[in-house]
Amino acid sequence: MSAGSASPSAAAGSTTLASNPPAEAPDLSIVLPVFNEGEAVEPVLRALHAGVSTPHELVMVYDFDADTTVPVIARLAPEIPGLRGLRNDLGRGVLNAMRAGIAGTTAPYVLISMADGSDEPHVVDQMVALARGGSDIVAASRYMRGGHQVGGPLLKRLMSRAAGLSLHWIAGVRTHDPTNNFKLYRRSFLAATPIESTAGFELALELTVKATLAGRPVAEVPTTWRDRTAGQSNFKLRKWLPHYLRWYFVALRGRLRRRPARAADAG
């Protein structure tokens, strides 16, 4: 089968491009949703391949065969073990791309990362170590001590920071940066947690809030997020804001419910 041909994936609703399999079964599936990234994705893939020592696969999830990222995946797959393309047939959009990537992989840990170079590969092994130590979610955090954010629209930055820190300090969410999609998940947690998100990147907030309310262990590592320098962002603040607010208030209500329960236990 040629690098550009497709074969059925193990997951319903997706097809996969043939790839150069990794030398050993991956412990980590790195899922990267893409949309017409073209040649700009090559340095991102090479940085991940070089910067992550955990046995891993790189799964690029695209919505349609004409996506400009597809020929780049086909060209690089012989050079980068574990690199493969996965077509999302669940319905276009970043949410379904992430869902297809989760369903179309089998490694015990799943990392969601962006294909625009904004995320730091060198923190991934630290995230895996924390997950192996028992955490169900490990967040790369811009807002904890040692974390930073460089560039990006000012309003988006202010809202993200305010939401993250208020959820951490007021609602007890166990990371300073619950809205960042650069997160690692234990497969068993994902299998046990239904996804209710309907818009897009609010998925990371939903899963983090659900883990917190269920008392599941959540950890974080500091990271520096850098705004993309090539291509165009697909983040739609106005469209997705109501969906973020839904999970923001779910977290706050959960905190209020836990307080009377703790008081009753103490009594």
C-alpha cells in the first residue's frame, strides 16, 4: 500500500493513511487536529519526534482528503516512525477531529496538541511521568509558577487567564490552566467519561471539570505557549464562549455543592 492510500481504521468514523510503524508499541498517542497546515507542519512534527523520548505515535487528524496537510504527512511518514494521518469522518471541525483521534488510537495515554507550533515538546515526557504516577489528566499550564504565554490576542489572553485562575482558586479545579487544550489523558479516564461538548476547544475544560468533580487526580507542568507564527488560527472566541461558560458554571456549582457536603460530614 502506498503512503497516500487509505485503509479502514479500528475506530468507526475514520480512515487512516498508511504509515511507518514505530519500533515498539507506543505508550503515548499524540493527537494533532489539522486544517490546511501545509508545509508549516513539518517543523512541528520534527520537533515532536525529536523532543519526546516516550515511545509514541503522531496522529494527524484531518477532515477531508484535499487538506494541504495530507501530502506533507505522506512525504514525512517514511522518515518519522509512528507518523500517520487519520481522516475524521465524524463530521468536520476540531471537536470531531479530537474525538476521532481519541477513538482511532489505542495507547494508554493520549496527548492533545496543536499543529501550529504553540506547544512545547520538551514538557511531554514530564507529563507522561506524572500520568504514570497516577494522574488521569496532566495539564500543560501557562498560569502556574514557571509558565508563560507569549503573543496572541489580548482579550483572549485576559479571558483565559481570568477563567483559569478563578476556577482554580474559587472552584477548586486542580490546574491553573483548565482551558489549555495541551493536555495528556489516561485512556481509562477517557473511556469512562462521556463527552458532551458540541462546539470545539471547550473539550479540555469539560474533561478537567469532570475529573475535578469526580475526585480524579489532576496534575500540571509549567509551559510557555507561543502564538502561531504561520497560518491562521481556527479559534472562534465569539462562537465558542457560551460553551466555555457552560463548564465554567458547572465547576462553580460543583464547588458549592461540595461545601455543604463537607460541612455535614464535619458535623
